[in-house]
Amino acid sequence: MKRIFPLVAAALFLSVNLHAQNKKKQDQQAIKDMCGCYKVNFNFAETFEYSGDSTYVPSKTKHDRGLEWVQLVEDSKDKISMQHLLIVGPSEAPHIVKHWRQDWEFENTDLYVYDHDNKWSYQSLPKSEVKGQWTQKVFQVDDSPRYEGTATWVHVDGKSYWENTTTAPLPRREYTQRSDYNVTVRRNRHEITASGWIHNQDNDKLVREEGKEDKVLAQEKGYNTYVKVVDSMCKAAQDYWNTNQAKWALVRAKWDDVFARHKDLYLQEKVDNKVLFKYLFDAEKYQTAEEINPLIESFVK
């Protein structure tokens, strides 16, 4: 009888461990299912306004579409990295825009949480708090940080989805148009579908000032659909990545070095009146670590 209990305990341990391994494989597959060639519809609409100002002008409803290639950059035990490449212009002469990047890290404890005005606060989480979770880290077109959040992938009733709430800078469609708020509270849901995937958002437009209580200016709905098409439709983006991936690997490596300092991060918006992505998008310059590293460092305060 005394041997039964250790045997039962061992069997339970193996069962739990096997379930965790199978769940992780499901998570990894769901994440990688976002790779490939997609017709994308971007939809954003301001829903509620709280300014109390009769002269307040809401953001215009935005409907846009495009063709996007999501390139698998890294697929390791605890990390999956994917680069989005937007294809614009006529099919006979397409132009490739290096778009956002998303990294997924399993049971990650190191986060950079956006504060406001180009500042990210470093947070170290206890392992118990992130058990079984994946951190989604989203990066700007120049691979500088954008936002991060950790949550559990859910697989139930034939659905696979991940959702999280975190703070972020203004999206490009807004910061070139508005200056009346400075933080976006993003409620993100990524859901895998039979035809591709959906990026569903419910966002707050937040005014954040030192020493004052946060104020919600307005709210918006975002609903972006990614419908999978044959990979050959995104050949131009694949060719771009084959040509330029070595350069962007150097850029990512430098940013990884910055993040590894585990300190609050404050970035300058411009150096010599020029934003970082305009330097890095120069096809003739910034091809080596000797050029890239000091450039990125010049933006780090």
C-alpha cells in the first residue's frame, strides 16, 4: 500500500506535464498560424467621447486595406518572432513597407510597459504570475518598442484566442493628426479563424500627466481582418526580406542589447531633426553594426 501513493503521485505529475506540453504546442501552432500572405482590412471608428468640450472633433472613421506578408523570423523553444511586410502600389511595381513586428515569448518575466511621452517602465514579474502565459511584444517599423502584454492562449469550443490589456503610444494614424492625448490603452484580442485571423481592439484615448489622474478622452473600436491568400501573391515581400533580413537582424540585436539592461527606457523622438526609421530606411546607409549601433544608441536617453 505504501508504494501506491508514490506511483499515483508520479502518474499525476506525468499527466499534468504532458497536458502542459500539449497545451504549449497548441499555443505555438496558433501563433504561427498568423504567418503567411493575407488580404488585410483595417477598420477603426471612434465610439464614445468624454472630453466635455463642445468643440471636440472626433477622429474620422478609417477603412483601409492592403496585402501583407507575415514572415516567420524566429521559431525556438520559448520564442516566436514574426515580421509584417506591407505591399503597396501597383502589382507590376510594388513597394514594400517594413511594418510592425510581433514577438511571442513563453513565460517571460521581463516587460517594458509604456508610461507616456516616449518612456517605457521596466517591470520584472514573478515566475508564478506568468506560468503558462505568452508575452506579445510589439515593435515599431524601426524595431524600437511599442507595447507588451502577457496572457494565456485559450483553446475552447473550436476557438483559439489571446487577449490582453496594456498601454501603448499613439498609433501612426493618430499621432500625425492629434496631440490632445498621449497614451492608448489597448485591449487586444488575436483570434485564429478558418480563413486567417482577426485583430480585435477596444481602445481608450488617454491623457496622462505627471502628478495628475489619468483622463479618458475618448474610446475607439478597431477590427482588422486577415484573410489568407496564396503565398505567391506576396512574392515581392518575400524577395525584400531575403535581401534585407541581415540588416534587420543587426537592428534587432542592438535593441536586444538595450532591453537587456533592464532599466526604464526613454527614447528621443528625433536626432538632428530626423526620426529613427528615416535613418534606417535609407537603402544606402546603415548596413553594418558599426553604423547601426551608435545610431540607435543616439536615440536612447
